[in-house]
Amino acid sequence: MPEQPDLNPGDEVTPGTPQSGEAVCPACQGTGREDSGDACLQCGGSGKIIALVGDA
């Protein structure tokens, strides 16, 4: 069975889902850090989330 990729709480869908792509994390505005300086919990510190970009 294929291994499931890790999802961050801010991800809307699993990476590789049709009509999805990377988007700037709205919680940290792409910095990867919270105001406290800790890694952003929504994007896991990457500054990006996986979001739906299509409308089919």
C-alpha cells in the first residue's frame, strides 16, 4: 500500500490531488513562522499549504 504524504493542518487536500497546488499559508503569510518565532502550525514551517486551485 502506498504511503500517505504528511498533511499539515492548513492543507486543504492531499498533495498531488488534481486541480491542486501550493499556495501561500494564510496564517503566517508565507514566512513559515508565527509571531512568537515558532514554526507555523498551519503549514509546518514551510510557508506553503496545498490548496484547490481548479473549479471542475
